[in-house]
Amino acid sequence: MTYPTFMPTVAPSIGTEGATNPKTAMATFGDGYSQRSGLGLNAVQDTCNPVWTNLTTAQALALDNWFRGLGGYLPFYWQAPGDSVARLWYCPSWKRPWDNTQASSFQATFVECFDL
């Protein structure tokens, strides 16, 4: 399956943060010994919270429409700031102010996915 590539007309603002969330299992034994292992082949998963500030209302609506079209579950390619290649993500949530001011903002949550 071919996935769309997210290429916003405005880059995320400085301060966009990412986090790494390894998924692990741990077994604890009676003598204080414990053993840990990664859960699955892709146990290390990244998340990113891009923020766009000082957008026009039209730019904020364009971002909103893009993510609405993906429904919160369909994956897309995106090259995060500082990454050398695009990776596959999905966006389960986003928010923007609903006022009609000249300058608007937009925030999203991206979760790395490993779909084939």
C-alpha cells in the first residue's frame, strides 16, 4: 500500500518535541533478580508533538483538513526535524483554537507506526 507524505507548507515551530517510548516486559524473581526484554520486533517507538504558531486561519484549516482526512488512524510519511529520512506516523489527536483571529496555532500528536 502506498501512504501519503505529509509536507506542510509551513514547518513546525521551534520547540517541537519528540519522545521515545520503549515497550518492555519485566519478570521479577524472589531473590531480587529481574529480567527485562523488549516487547516485539519494534519495541522502541517514537512520538512527536509538532506545534505550529503564527499561522493564518487558512493554514490552520489546511492542517486540520489533512488530519481529518486521515481519520486519526491512517498512516503517513513525515520527516521529523533533525531526521535524515521520512518515517511512517499516524496522528491520533490534534487541536487548534476555534476563534477567527489573524494569527492561529496548531498542535498535533504523531505516533510512529510500523505498518507494512
